[in-house]
Amino acid sequence: MRRAATAALDLVLPASCAGCGRHGEPCCSRCRQALLDPAPLSGEPGRRVPSGSGVPGYALAGYRGAPRRILLACKEGGRRDLAPVLGEVLAEACVALSLTGDRDAAATLLLVPAPSRSSAARARGGSHVLRLARHAVAVLDRGGHPASLAPVLRLGPGALDSVGLDRAQRTANVAGRVSVTGGWRCAAGARVVLVDDVVTTGATAAACVRALREAGAGDLAVLGMTAVGH
């Protein structure tokens, strides 16, 4: 009901920025810039995030302030109008971090959304990470960077909501529960970027990386929209 009401209001009222409340657009230019904090893109080791098994991991901004409000609005508040903005930012980050590789190379970049608990995704009307990754792929393709969406990870039954869990509990929560769907195998030479909204301890990222490696992925990176503690 809440999401339906939000969608109905969007038809008659101007959109307001989910980051600061300014009317006129889903995300104003100042809050959009906050989503793409230049510090992580400068290569400072302290701005990297835990990803598991030595795979490079990056976060675009800290999970606070405007970025946190924007992600919560997209994730819990039914603000689907934010997915294109977040997708654009994600695509820009892939290019800035050189995750797209050589645009003349035959290898394709695969964006793999981190999986959610199926019950949580249903309650939210689908995976918000999948939506923003889909928009990112479209932006990358338009910019001459071949990319594909690969929603191939699933989180098996028994996983709890991770809010409030410590590092050890988060690790145990996803242990043995992340797998690829339908016997998927990674194409030889593909560059795989695992995408998530918030990186906390890196437990989910590590479990996803493990599953992707078992499916043949060799060139891997983790890219979080935000990270706790960064």
C-alpha cells in the first residue's frame, strides 16, 4: 500500500531529492556528488572495503548522510525513481576505477547483483540492487563499454536479516548459503564485478566471491555503493 501511494503521489507532485528533500528531482546534483565521493576513486588503500580472498573491493561513499538516506529510500521507501540515478553513478564508478577494461577488448564486463533474502526482495517489490545494476549496464553500453547483467547468485533459505549481527554472526549467516543459479558458468576472460548497496563486514561479499570463483570467475572485483565505517 505504501509503495502504491508513493507512486500515485509522484504522478501529481514534483519529485523531491531523497538525500536532502529539495523539490524538483529525485536526487539533486549536490547529493548525487555525495554518492560518488572522490576519495575511494583516488586509490587510497584506506578507502578499500573488505571483499574476501584478496579480491579488490571499493565503496563509493560512506553509509551516512545523504548516501544513506538515498539508499534507504530506494531500498525500503519504494523510490524506484532513484534506480536510474544510482545506476548512472555505478557506471561512472566502473569507468573511473578502470573496471571496464579496454573498450576494444572482446571480453565483456559482467555486473552481478549481490543476492537478497527472497522474502525481503518480495516485500520490497523486487531486488533494488538488481534494478540499479540493470540501469548501470545500459549506461555503460551507451558509453561504449560492453557490459551485461548477470543476476546469477542466490541466497538459500535460513539466512537471517543481517542488521545487528556482528562479523562472526554475519559470516555464519551466509556460510554455505550463497550459490549460482542453474549451473551458471562464467565465460572465459570475463571481468566480473559484484555489486551491492552496503558493504559492512565483507561477509556477504566473501561468500559471493567464493561462489563466483567456483563457477569459473577469475577476474573479480567488489563494488559497493556505500560502506559502513568509511
